[in-house]
Amino acid sequence: MLFDLRGKRKRLVQVSYTLLAAIFLLGFVGLGIGGGGNSAGGIFDAIGLGGDSSSGSLSGQFDDQIDNANQQLATHPNDTAALLKLSKYEYYKAKQGVTQDQATGAISVSEDAHTELGRSVDAWEKYVKVNKGKPNPAIAAQIVQAYYFLGDAQGAAEAQRIVAEDQPSSGSYGQLAFYLYFTGDISGGDQAASKAEAEAPKSQRSQIKQRLEQIRTQAVKAKKQLAKAQKNAPSPTTPGASPLQSPFGGVGSAP
């Protein structure tokens, strides 16, 4: 998926890293970080493939909830309950346009789903801004998935931090470490990795530490390659230059 969100969410990723990102993510899944029975921290839940039963038959209900939330916001634009409702149901609707190729495992996001995901995270970000109390961790867990589908590692990390602090476990902090490492925040990833290790049963701590160290090694290598590629990348004004791939490379736009 191109990092091409419309409107105020439009961004440009300067470096293409599709293959590296795919290897990184597959390594993460293979290493089992995000397991341990904590659904909020599970990697398959993180990409929205954790068994959500929402289907196209519910589209009308989603539209009704979205319309209701927008009506509330038209009168009270900072209504946190309405913002949460809008974020939640825009995400549910978007998931109907997210598919996975059973042969390759590649995930595709339709154009409509891409737009709906953008609306979902926009509502969430406004909610976080105006909310006076603790952000809703259940919606945060869904928003982690929305950010993933949009290729926004930083947004995913910020939402996953809310989840991990509410439901501390080796899985939730391990997933937070993954997203932080992916953004290039090695120090932040190290802190989350330490918490993941501390939350793990004693018999598993050594294994968790080893797994996270392997991910960290990949992250450091990725950061170095990114810096090198950015240095050598053509200027956006250079004729023939084009927008490049999201660092989450495994997620693509559906044709």
C-alpha cells in the first residue's frame, strides 16, 4: 500500500523497504511475540485477522452507527462517546474491504477501506486529544489494527502503548516493542522489551529475551539501511521520482 492517505493524513514515505519489512514481519510472527493468551497483544489480532466475525451483512448496521455518531458530532464536535463510536464503526466497516491471499498471505486493502480506516484513526486521534481521562483500551486495540492497515507504525505504537499499560503482559509489551523498533525507536523498543521479559513467566523469560533480541537486531539493520537509502534517494522534485512503499510493505492496496 502506498503511504498516500488523503486530506490531512496525506504523507510520503521516502524509502522503499517492502522486502525488508516483509522479512521483518514474518520473523516477528515466527518468533511468536504477541502470544501468551493475551488477545490484545496477539500479532494476528494486530493485523485484524484474529477472528472478528464482522461481515458484509452488517454493513447497514455499521452505516447506521456511523450516521448516528456523525449527527451527534455535528452538534457536539468534542463528544468523546460519539468520537469513539465513529472510530469503532468506521473500522468495522473498513475491515470488510481487507482481504488476505490464502496462497501468499499478502493482505490487501481496498480503496474504500483505506478511506474508512483514515476516518477511523482521525476520529480516534481527535478523541485522544479531547479526552480528559484514560483512553479507552478496547478501542485502542482495534486502532492498532487500523494503523497497521494504513502502514502507520508510529500510530500503531502509540495505540499499542495504551493497550499494554492497561493489559500488561509479555505479549502486549512484546508487540509494543515490535512497533517501536519498526519506527526506529530502538531505545523505546528496548524499554518495552524489558517489560515484556519481566511480565513473562520465569520459565519463558530467556526465550522471550532471545526472540526480542533477534527482532532488535533486525530493527537496527533496517534503520541503518533506511538511513543509507534516504541518503541516496532522489529528491521528490527529481523528474521520474515517485512515491515509495510503506515500511509495512506486506499490506497492499487491492486492485
